[in-house]
Amino acid sequence: MSNIDEIKTRIDIVDLVSETVQLRRSGKNYTGFCPFHENTRTPAFVVFPESGTWRCFGQCNEGGDIFKFVMKKESWDFSEALRFLAERAGIELKPPTPEEQATAEEHDSLRELLESAVTFYRHNLFNTPAGAPALEYLRKQRGLRDETIEAFGLGYALNSYDAATQHFRSKNYKEEDLLAAGLVSERDSGGVYDRFRNRVMFPIRDERGRMTGFGARILNPEDVPKFLNSPQTVLFDKGHLLYGLDRARKSIRLQDQAVIVEGYLDVIAVHQAGYTNVVSPMGTALTEHQLYMLKRFTRRIVLALDPDAAGDKATLRGLQLARQTLDRESDPVFDARGLLGYEARLQADIRVSTLPGDLDPDEVVNRDPQEWQRIIDTARPIVVHVMETLAAGHDLDDPKIKNEIAAQVLPLIEDVPSSIERDTYLQQLARLLRVDERALLDARTGIVRTRTYRRRSGRQVPADGPAKSVVAALVQSGYNQEAHCLGVLLRRPSLLYQVDRRLQEDGLSRLLPEDFQHADHQAIFRLLHESVDQDMAEPLNYVLSGLSLQMMELADGLLARTENLDPVEDRVLEDLMRSLLDLRKRNLRQEDEYIKYLMEDAQEKGDIKITQYQQTMVQHSKIRGLIDRAIGKYTSHSINTR
Ligand SMILES: [Zn+2]
């Protein structure tokens, strides 16, 4: 038995949860008020002792085992929860191997060195004449109070090639330690020199507050680069850190919202103004990993972008063009498509707000702290943001412009997994451009058709051109759509019967694991199917108890997607039918793409299989006809007639 299983056996989930939540027995299970969200009247929090799981059926829509409960309660990661629960269960975790021990010790000593660097730079800032201009800059130009400067541990690197090197040598640190910590750089001629010179120093800590490295900003406007981070070290990895998260994580969880700004000084200024749920990436575009880190504390994420970044037409197109700017610490790339992908995969709610005029966050809060809140409150979904930004300042009566905007926004809308949301965005776009939704849908089909045609005709296309992207796009949006359908079914397992009946009435096969292309989805669907065929446990509970930890996370995510299901069962069923039929159509289309490819190949080689492929295509088109007829039934307004 693994340590994890052993801990689960030894710790009674009811005991553990009872320490925080007052539980009442109801049948085999226990209910109470959820400790993770503001409760009103109905206890929506359930503990299932048999499976050792819990779930909030209210606002959070989250659940899991004892580990998940402790992680959520304490904002810990898995290994922290593991340590805590192991101790409680009286289980000694496997001692680290000598190599692990050595690595841990090396990391600890590097952190110690970096802590000592924080002290050194801080001393320079507050207690040396050379640091006075830096301090003046932070106080006067940036409006930072001394207690803020202290709290964030800001400092100053002297204008010298060896001040830091000498200082740490005198404390018996070796050159290789200084190099490993990223404090010095190596000379070509041998030896080392201070990496940071005449700069304001920002200690960068991990989410647990441990030192990882520094960010450094120039004081002399002539110096380049304007911002310089520690190099990649064993502790400092730009894509895996968020500035300010150690100080923000509590607020983020309490407020159930994280705000992302673009620079260290912005984080500090906004914190000083009392908004402590703010973090920033490390001067690079946001990574999926960073969002994943935030998602442990909240699903609701707002990007507070300055208008340049948010409105840059080039980046809106999703091209990887870094913005050329000398006056910001970062070169943010607002990649709408990438963000939508993250949003769907992480089941996050990512919104965008644009700062007014040419103001930076710190200027906004210094002008009027309340304005900050208003800006964050009016953040819009990514698709809407793109739509409105593209439209701003353009003559929308010009058909060319309408066309251009539609061409950019439609692929984004295609990426949205929920058919209800997709329809809403389409309507919004139609209203904005003052065109008929039907015209937009035609335009959308047109895009796909052109791409397919080009692939078949074998014309030269760009590296990441239509040939690959049409299939890739189908796979990606298929994933989201699968997840949406599964989420609905997990929430309302009884709909499975009705779905099967309706499919069969329309001459189609009932729902099969093969309708889901992704292995994890298939596994969940199989369990779901079993769950409605047994009567030992609640279907959802049956599914959850059959899942491994990782799969539990996935199921959680699926449930989260369908948090706000329409209370009217019929409408949910209708949406589900449409999505499932649409999914089948997509899968057929994808298969056809492959078959076409195989046919071309076969034709070239004079392969006999070609008739077989043709038959399959004919069969597909028959099924497609049936699907289209069925879709017609679940279509109440013109927008869905495809
Ligand atoms: Zn809850």
C-alpha cells in the first residue's frame, strides 16, 4: 500500500472535516455548510465517508479527497498536504534519497545566500550615500512609503563591478556559489563580476516566500536593458514564478480573484493602495504554468492591461510579436487565442480590463484608488475584449472592415467550448457589425472550406498552414466540446438515458466511449455509463470514487465547466443534444480529413483500398445527413441552422 493509500485509510474524512465544518448525518453521508464559500441557507457541502471524498455542490463546485480538502483549506500544494496528513496519520514518509538530500541542501544554501543578498542590497538603499537617489526615486517618483519598500524588501545594487562579489567573498562564499545564485556573471577572461549595477533590486520569491532571485530596474535612463532579471538558475525559472504571489495568495483565495499586471512596481503600488490580490509575470508573456499556479487559489483571473498591449492589432491576431517598448519592464504579448486555450484547458475564467489612457496601474491607484476597483469590476471576457478593441475607432459601415474583424474574431469564437457561449458571442459580433448572424456563419464555414481546399490542391502553404491547422483546430475545439458534454452528463447523469433514446429515434447510434476521442474523457464516460447502471451509490459519487487522484482533478474541472447549468432540464438536454451532435459532426469531419489524405496517397500508389475509402465517405455523408436533420430539431432560432 502506498503512503497515500495508507494515510487515506488511517484518517477518517468525517473526523478531519468536522474540525472545520459542522456536519450532520443524512443517510450514508454527511452534509454541512461549505467552508470555502459564503453560504446562504442550504447546506451544499457533502462528505461521502464510503469513498472518502467530499464535494461542494454550491458555488465552489469542487470536491475531492482528504488531500484536496487540506490543500484547499490551507492553500497548500500536494506535498505540503502530504507532509501534514502523514504526520497526523503517524506515517513516516519515505526518507529522501542521498541525492534528494544533497539537492535540498544545495537549494537551502543558495536561498540563504540570496537572503543575505537581500540584506546587502537593502543596506545599500537605506544606509549609503550612493543609494540615496534610488531611495528618492522610489519615494518621490513612485510614491512608495518606507513601510512598503521594507515589506517588499527592495534594495539597491551599487554602481560597481565588484561590490557584491567582494562583500560575499568576505563572508566566505565561493565564486561558484555566487554564479549558481545568479548574482554574478562570468568574465570571458576568467573570474566574475557583479551582474547587477546601479539598479533598484526587487527580491523575487516563490509562492511560499522563499528567495529565488532578483529583478532589477535601471536608475540611469541611458542604461540597458531597462529591466534585468536573475539568469535561469536551479531556483529561478521565469515561467514558473509570479511576482508577488507569496504576499497575494491569501487575498486571492479570500476574494476568489487574481489580478495580473505587467510590472513589479505596479504590483507594489497596487498592494500599497490596499488591493493585495495582484501579481505580475516575470517580464514575459503569461505561461500556462503561471495560470495553473493561480488556479490553485482561484479560477477567476483578470488581466489588467495597458491600452497599448491590449489593443495592439498585431498581437490580437495571435502572432508572436513582442511589443517593442522601452518604457515598460515587460514585453507582454496579448495572445487571445493562447489565452482562450489556457482558459478552456484550466477551466479558468479569464477576463481582460483595459486601463484608461496612457496610465499605468500605479498612476491609476495614486490618482484614485477606487477607480482601480471599478476597472477590475468591468473586465470583459477575452472574445468580447478582442471584438471591441478591433472595432474601436473604425468605420463599421465599411464592408471591408467588417470582413476583417469577422475574420479575426470568428476563429476565436470557434475555440469557445460551450455552444451557448459561442452563440452568445456570435450574436454579439453580429450586433456589433450590424450584420445578419447567418452571414457570419456562412463566413465561418467559408474559412474552413478554403483551408481544406488548399490542402487538397497541394498548394504551398506556410509552415503552420491550413493542412495542419484545420485538423489541429478540430482536435482542440473537439476536446473542449467533449469536456463540456461530459461535464453536463456528470452533473445530470440521468440525461444519459434520454440522450441515447433521442439518438436512436433519429437513426443514430447511442452514445459510445468512441464518441470521445481523448482517453481521459473515455475513461470518465465509461465510469459514468456504469454509474447509471448500478444502484449502490449516487451516480456522481460512484464515478468519483472510481477515479484516481489525477482523474479526480479532471472530473472536478469538468464539473466546474458546467457550474451554471440552466435550471430548466429541457433546455440543458437541448444544449447537450446539440453539442453532442455537433461533436459527432466534428469527429466525422476530422476522420474525413484523414481519409482524404489516405485516398490521395492510395491514388498515387494505385492502391485498391480506394473504393473502401470511398464507401466510408459515402457512409459518413449519410450519417451527416441524419445528424443535420437531428440538429434541426434542437434548433429554436435561425442562428443554429447550419
Ligand atoms: Zn462551496
